Amino acid sequence: MRFRKWPRPTQYEQTSRKRAAFLTRQRRERESLPLFADMVAAGQHSIDEEMARRAEWWPRQQQEGRDERAAVWRKARARLFALPADRRRTIRALWRECPYPADPYSFADFLHQIELGKLDIARPGWRFHARVQPRATMTPTTFAEAFRQIGRRKINPNGVPGDTDTLLFCGNLGKGILFVDRMVEPDGQPGIAFDVRGVCSGDDLALIERLAEAAEEGPVTVRSVERTIPRTEDGAPLEPHRLLILSCSATKRRDAGWIDAIDRYAGPLWQTVRAVNPDRMRVKVAVLSARYGFLDSRSPIEDYDARLTPDLAQRMIAGGMNRRWPRPPSARKPDIYGDSPGCQIASLSNHGTRPFTDVALAGGHLYIGVMRAFLDGFRDLRCVAPDARITEINGPIGIMRQQVRGWLEESWP
């Protein structure tokens, strides 16, 4: 079982600081009632008498605390061994990994939550579970019901909206997120074209075409722009798409305002990345921040002071792919203050049209644990290829800098 040792009772230790604090307290008692100072002083005892009293009750108080903890532990142990053997074994294994403090009170509350049903031993809250079923339109009747407009790419150099602008749509027909671009055919050709990116079957393309024709009231062209990964004869990716996910740095540039994350962080690993990858085109770099979550390193951020604690790491993992970071400053504020991890990594992989085939995770053990927990979610979004090579870089800072440099400079086999 996981428990923290409790110190044994010790004798009371007198110090000059304790004696001075006691004399100061007596003086303040007399000064608080100046008219009755003599009466207050007559009721006060000497410092030697006070130290003798403390020496008497101090070991007794410590022993009472130990006895109380032992009694709580015996009751919790009796409740644990009253359970069936299989359930008891599962609970003990769960207690070894849970983030609760290792003391009898927390263990008793741990068992109480299980008995009440607030804690599911099959799906504890501190573990990363399968992604939430996305909202999907299985049988849409109109294009507006299946897809929602999320943006507009202006063609006019003056920035004035026009009929030739490319409209960006997003939807889900049941197999995953689809991104659809509606554009006027180039080179003056008549007609409207719809480019579909994402996991899409032939039946889905036919459905999109029917819905688009009804919406446009005329013939349209629907085509899939799904990009396949070029591979060699032995199945290895021919042109690797590489991603480095790096932990944030406690050392930052104190420039005011917003600057790119890759320029804001000034830690040793970020210095290595800027030195080896100065043009920032060799690999894509993302950051796992204690404040912003997963973030494109080219995204501007403000100066901040936050550390990834075990509790924050567990909350990040429990939030999953849909939790936005940073969190709102108040629970009454709307949850629109950041982006989800899937949104940030999807933008780096061209929304799944070019998944990453080589991924490196670099940082401390807490950061590595969070990164590892989100890999399955990135694979589900087609941001990371199913057979992508995963490299974990964790250790002393000198060795980590050497390994990050080696990973950035290595050539694809």
C-alpha cells in the first residue's frame, strides 16, 4: 500500500525564538488593557513554567495524533478486506496510481467515494479515456444541416468580400471531421467546385454532391483532396513530415506584449531548437504550455508565470481533446478563451491531409506523460500517422539538448 511515514513523538525543544514569542504575547496582553496591566500581569505565569507545560503536553499531543491516524487506518483496512478479492486487488492497484495524498484519511475517503459510486474504478477521472463521440449528422437533408461555415478566404487583394471568395465549411458525416472548400472554378471555367479533406468514402462524396447541387441550384464538382503518404517499396514514408512537441520553459523573454512562443521561451532546449532550425521550416514545432496547453510555436503569447504541477497535468489529461486552454478566468465566463489540442495540432498537419510520420516528445516527466496521453487522440484526428515513429526525449538537460539536436539534424533512413 502507498502511505507516507508519520514522524514518531519527540520531546519539546526550547528555542530563543519560542521564548521571545511567548514574552511578546504576554506584553501585548498587558498593553491591550493599560488600566488593568497590573491585574493582567498578576495572572500571567513565568516563561519557565510555560516551557514546562509545553514539554508535558507536546509528546502527548503527538501520540494522540498518531493514535487517531492508526485508528482511521484500521477502519479503512477493515472496509477494504471486507470486499471480494478481485475488487480488493483492483482498488489497491488504483490506490498506487491515484493522485490522492498517501495518508489514512485520504484512503478512507477514497473507499467512501467508491462505495457511493462517485469514483468508478473502471474509469477513474485522472486517466485519459477514449475521446468523446463527436457530434455527427448521419442523414442530412440539406448542405446547411451537414456543414457549417467556419471562414472565408478573400480573393480580392483589397480585402473586399466577393462572389469568388473561397468559403470554408466543417462537418461530420459519421466517419470523422470533414473540411470543405467551396470555390469558383479557376481559369474562368464555369461552375462551382467543392474540395473535401478528411476521411470520406465514395458514398459520402455522392451525398455531398447531391446536397451541394441542391444548395447551389445547379451542377457542381465535388472532389476529394485526401493526400496519401508516399512510401518506399518496404512501406517506409518517402518524405517524412516531422513534429517536435517541446515543453514550455520557465525562463522567458520579458518583452511586453505578444510575441511568437518560439521567441518567447528562452530555456536551453528552445535555444537548441532556434540554433539548429533557424528557418523554422525543417520540422514543425509545437509547445505544451502550463498555461496555453498544446500550441503552435508560431502562435503569439504573452509573458506568464505558471508551472505544470501533477494536479494540472491530471486535469489536462482528463479534459481530453476538446478542453480549451487557457481556461476562462472565472467559471461564469464563456469557454472561448483558447483552443483545444486537436485544433492546434490539426492546423500543423494541414487538417489531416498531411499527417506526421515522425514525432518527438521532449520535456520533463510530467510533460512527457501529458504528451503521451494525447497521442491516441492525435491519431484519431489523422494528425499523426498510425505507424508514425515516436521518440521520447527525457533526462538531464545536457543529454536532452544533445538528443534534441540529434533528432533535428538526423536524416530520414
